[in-house]
Amino acid sequence: MFVVKSGFLYEFDFSMSLLTVNDNGLFCKQGDFYIDPWRPVKTAIITHGHSDHMRAGMGNYICHQHTVPLLKLRLGGDQVVQGVAYGERLALNGVEISFHPAGHIIGSAQIRLSYQEEVWVCSGDYKLMADGVSTPFETVECDHFITESTFGLPIYHFPPLVDVYSDINRWWRVNAAEGYNTVLLGYALGKAQNILAHADQSLGSIYLHGAVANVNQALSEVGYSFPGERITLDTVRSSIQGALIVAPPSALDTPWLRSLKPYRIAMCSGWMQLRGARRRRGVDRGFVLSDHADWTQLNSAIAKTQAKHVYVTHGYEQPFTRWMNEAHGLEAQIFKTLYSDQEEEEI
Ligand SMILES: [Zn+2]
Ligand SMILES: [Zn+2]
């Protein structure tokens, strides 16, 4: 079934396989559905609520039950959505489908497909480090595994999340003592909730950009609760003193942000591990906080699935595929998708 091409990459005969990539997205011909399609299709199975994976215009959506309010927030309340629990089994045209925790953000799921004794898992985005908010990653053994590769180079090694959360609180304490507000930039779905859940509320008040408050409000429909007050036009700016303010990166260089002076500002992102990243974004500090797997986590997750066939999507597809083939003796290849390789997915 495999043909050696250029020494490293393999060409797979996809005519019989359970998942293929076409112009619309990842397609399951046998089940007649797509996973995270980027063009309108009839049935879309959604791994998680980030905008590059959950797009508008699908006939009907199937996602984890905690992704449902996020989908309605982003795409409108009139969508046809079916929410399912982790581990629950569905069948579409004879293909068995189940959702398993991906540990990326609230509601994120790996999609397991089973058909005629063959098992495929599409991981969407994932991380192995438990963030204390989303359901931790679960290993699902399979024959074919589709992985992201956002941080698929050995230079990426993330510190334990608990250490980052305490660094953030320590910085907030210093800033407040010196008369500054503390602004943390992180994407509104995922990063923001992780920061809020671990913020030391004894240090002061917490305020939220509207995009973060909207996500929190949607998540409250399925039982989540996060601290922080939405900043509105009525919020008296002089009353915000020594506070922690959580906002998406798009708030940089806006009048909204300037109205919160005096502040010190930090970016929370896996990219902050790169030298010069903080300076390029023009912020005072960078915290290495990521909802993706670093190099070690990617390698470990893939090995544990025991998959012989690995398909690499958004990120460092080329070097990571080569590494899988050479070091792990796998039959890995690239799946060209339209998912973003940037971590800053806005909602
Ligand atoms: Zn994502
Ligand atoms: Zn993604």
C-alpha cells in the first residue's frame, strides 16, 4: 500500500482508507462526514471550538457537549448541533465514532473512528500536560493517528504549568505593589480560562476584556465558573488599581488597552520560548504557556497510540514527518490542512 518516495515520504493509496483530505477537509467516505472541514459540507464533526477548526456554513455539527455553547457563541444560535459526551458511541453509515479528551481546551476531543476492524484517531489539537481546567488527554490506541505539529521541533520544551501559574501570580504581586495593573494577553478560549482558574484572587481584583467575558459566559451554560468582571464603558477606570486584566492578543495597541494605564503587560504563549519573541510583540514579559504539546509530549503521545501510520498536520509537518520515519520507523506522512499553525486562535 505504501510507495517509497524521495527516501523519506511515503505515498499512501487513499482510495480504501477511512480518512482522506480533499478540498473541503478531512473526509470519511464510508461514513459520509468530515472532521473540522474548512468548506461547507453536510455533516461536520468538530474537534474543538477554535476558529480554524470550527467554521461556519455546515449543514449540521457534531461536537463534545461542552463545545456546543462555544459553537453557538461564534456561529450563531440557529445552528444544528448535536453535543456528545466523552466515550459515547455514535454510528454514521456503519462507521463507529467516539470523542476522547484531547486536553487542549474545554470540550476538545480526539475523534476515534472504527470501521471493519480498523481504528483511526484524529487528535485535533492536544497537549499531555493537565492544565487543571480541561479534561486531561487520554491515550487512544489506534492503527492510524493524525497529529498536529505546532511545536514539532526539539527546541520546544515547555515548563510545568504550575510553575508558570505561580510565576504569573508572583509578577502580579510585584506589579500591584509598585502601582501597576497587570495585563495578561492570551487567547480568549483556553489560555484565558487557565490563567483565571489559577489566579490568586487574594492579590486583587480581576477584570476581563469582552471577548474573554463572552467565552466565560458561554461556558457557564455548561457549568464552568471563572473569576473576573467584564470591563464595560461604565467601568470607572480609576477604580481599577493593581488589578489583573485578561485580554486576547488582539487588544494590543488599542485605545481600550491604553485606557487601562498604568500597566505592565505580558504575552502568554508557547512562542514566548523563542528568543526575541517578547521584544517583537512589544510586551514587558513573556510567559511560556501553551495549550499544545511540545516536542516531548508529541513523541510520547504518538508512541503510546501504537499507531503504525501517522499523518502530520499543521505546524512543522516536514521535519516532524521525517523524524517519525527515521527515528521511530513509522510510515508517517503529511496531511495538508488549512488549520492555523499560529497558537493565537481568536474566538
Ligand atoms: Zn486549537
Ligand atoms: Zn489548531
